[in-house]
Amino acid sequence: IVTPNRGERWILSYGRPTRDESGRVTGMIGLSLDVTDRKRAEEGLRKARDELESRVRERTEDLARANERLTAEVAERKAAEATARRGEARYRALVSADRPIVWTADAHVRFVTPQEAWESLTGQPWEEHQGLGYMKMFHPEDASRIALSIAAERIREGLPAEEVRIWSAEHGDYRWYRISGMPVRKDDGSAREFVGMFIDVHERRLMEEALAEAERRLREFIEGTDVLVTQVDSTGRLVYVNRTAERVFGCSPGEAVGRQAFDFVHPDDREATEAAFGEWLREQATSVSFENRQVSLDGKVSHMLWTINPRYDSSGNATTVWSVARDITDLKLAETKIRASEERYRTLFMNESDAIVLLDAETMKFEDANPAALKLFGYTGETFRTLPIDAVSAEKSETRASIRRILETELDTLKIPRRLLLRRDGTSFPAEVSWAMFSSGGRRKIIGAIRDISEWEESREKLRRSEAMYRSLVRYLPDAVTVTGRDGIIQYVSHRRAELHGYENADELLGTPAEALVVPEDRERLRARFRQALETGAAEGAELDFARKDGSTFIGEVSFGV
């Protein structure tokens, strides 16, 4: 209806005829209840439910994108969504609820005529619900309160509307009803009877409880997460933060609310953040990601990754901005360390004197090579990075076998002392090769270190020939030759030395002290010359008495060289 001041009110009306003793209709008794508040409450509940579901969905999506570590907490979100869905069903039941149940009673709120609607609702027959018998069907806690109101005559102006639990025969349990009643007065103004109604509000009550529980779960979810959740108005002023603000902002949520969110942005990031914020609102962005640094009141710097969700009114003006931020400080530090490690690797890779190559284990093709490798094989970088490993190997089957071995056995490293490789001009050279396997981007890679051992093999061959010539020379010298270590232990003796001391095989003297070849009386003189040779590189010759294997002696002259 429209009130005189042009306001609108919702009215629930019900009427029944009054009859005289002959049954003739003499009038009409009607009851009209102002249910504007109930209608507004129902509309508010519906909007609250929609808003809550939207907030649960938005916050959950934001938090899921921000941090995969929140998997366990997502279970809480699902529970909240399930509760909200139950609330939806209850809301629909509320909308389609039965019409109100009308009751009549005498001036003392006693049933004096059978109440068919009451009996249908509660299953209580007339014999039991007449008088105040109907009170037995109220929940004990509510019955005592209603009885107290009646006894205290608090209903002179009508039975105050309140919600009570009444037994429902259909449901086999108590249900919530809104009960109200108004007096029908005599000419003297006293109450002749009461007319009222029961309105089923059970589903609404359950929905309210479910919404309250969903709100509680959502708040616990937001307050319990380790990501930062904020809400700011269109000017950037904080109107809500969760407890994570204590760690990021260095103050309690209550201290943070009311301050500009930009106050906590690192000075070097503030201008860019404010500019981005203004641009988002001008373009009416609904979801954006952004990264900046936050500075707490005690100076702690945190790198934050934000998911930002502005909300707008029907005119397109921003009303509020919800944001979720994950602390990525540790990730940033890790990235810095990785970059430093990559720089060190690249420096080593580019400046290493040995050839280093990178091979894809699946395709057996080179992916990279350092300058030393390009110089060794005679290729440009662009050409080398397209080559299969066979192109640089003179022993293709052996090379592929070694690669398969490291892949199949998952060896960390495999060292090959000698492998014959090919240069671009077709010449071959011996090389020492070391392979190591690692994974990158889900693919197996092999890094190889290659050292050209051509010069080493040539030097070794020269040394072998020189040693052979030396041994041949020593073998046929007329003088006896003995070689010892710094400890005086014999490492080599010539054939002539063995003959002088009465030994058939020179090997019999290997590993024995050189001083054992001298008689005991001359051993100290031998040691003195030996020490002199170690210190100066040479020692003066000396005549000593030497001992043979059979115990006889002979005089000989000994000289030393280092």
C-alpha cells in the first residue's frame, strides 16, 4: 500500500465473516499485519546471500591463484559454498511457503472454538488444544515465555509479534513460526476476542543461521590464511585488512584501517603503483595482477604479488577494491641467487680453456658450446648448435653407447679417458671426455667437458722414448748406477750395480735402503753425502767400503746427483 507520505508498506491481510445465531453474515473481521520489515529482511537476506556467494567465489578464486599452498583451506571454501547452496534451497522454500495460519481466541487468549488449521499443523485434536491446551505444542522454552506474557496481561494492546518453535506433525519436529495477534474490541474498548496468525519462518531462520555460519567460515578462512587480504575504497584508503597485515605492515588490522594503502608501498614503487591504480579504475578493470614492494612500519621490505579486483556501481564508478597479495620475498631472493648462479655459470662457460658443450639427450643434438669448443672443432656457434653428436665423433658407435649408458644407468658423471673426435676439416684428434646429466624444463640434458690430449700423448710418447734410451744407456754403462727416493729407498739399480754386489737379478735390491750396500762403519759418511746432495743438488765423491751379498767387501767411489 501507499502511505499518505507517499511511502510504500507491505501488508498481509486475512479476513473471515461474523455470523449471528441463525448463521447470517453480519460483518467481517479482518486482520492486517504490516510485514514490511519481514519483506525487507527477506530481500536483505537474499542480497546478503548473493553477495556472500559472490564474495566466497571471488575471494576463493583470488586466493587459489595467489598461492597453491592453500589447497587445504580450499576445503573450507567448498564447505561454505555448500552451505550457501543449502541456503538457496531454503530461500526458495521460504518464497513458496504456505499461507499464514489464522487463529482466534477469547479475550484471555484461550481457544474456545476448534482451530482446524492448528490441528492440521500440530496434529493436536480439539479435545487437547481447547483452552490453553495448545501451549503444549510450543517448545518448552518458548511456551514458558508466552505463558508469562499472557499471565502478566502484557497483551492488552495485542500479542507482540515474536518467533517461537511449534511442533509440526508433518515434519515430526519443532519448526519456527512468527506468531502475532490483535484484540477485537467491544464498544467499551475491552477485548472481546483475539485474532492472529502463525507464519512459517523456519526456512528463513535456517537460512539466517546458514548465512551466519558461512560468513563465519569465510572470515575464519580469510583471517587464517597467510596471504594478505585488503579492501580499499576508491581513494585507496584501507577499510579492511586481515591479520597478515601485522607481518606485512608491521601494525594491527585496527591500526592499518583508515590509512592510505599507498603509505605502505616502497618509495621507489609508489609512483608506479598509484599510476597503475588510477589506470585500472579509469578502464574499469575487474581483475589485474601487480607486483610491488611493501614496507612495514619497522622498515621490513616484502615483495608482494597482488591479485586486485575493483568493484563498480551502476554508473561505472569504483566503490571498493578487494585485493589478495602473496609474499614472494623468498621467491625473489631465490631468483636473485639463480641469476647470480647463471651469471657465474656463463662466465665459467665462456672463459673455460677446456671445450664445454651442451647436448639434448633426446635428440642427440648440440644446443650450445663455449668459444673453446668452437675453436677446437672449427665451427661457428650457429652451425655447431644444429649438429648431431655423430658429426664430431670418429668413433660414433662408442660415443652413442656412452651416452646411452649415462641415460640408462642415470649416472651423475661418466669419464672417458680417450675418445677419437673429428674437426670440421675432417682431421681427428684424441680427447678426454667427461659427461654429466641434468634435467631442465622437463627434458634431460648432458653437459660435456672435452680436453684435447694430442700434445699430452705426444709428450708421453717422447717421455717413453727418452726413458727407454735412458734405461738402455744406464744398462750398458761400466759404472754402477743406483736411483733412490728422498727417503733413501732404492727405486732402480743398473745391472752392473747388481753384479758388483753379487746379485743375479737387480729386482732383488728394489725397495731396500741404499745404505745397506755399504758396510756399517761407512754408513754415516754415506748419509752425510746424501743430505748434502738433497740440500745443494750435488755432493763431493767419496771412497767407501761396499758390502756384497756373500758378506765380502770392496772399495768403491760414490758420487751423488739430484
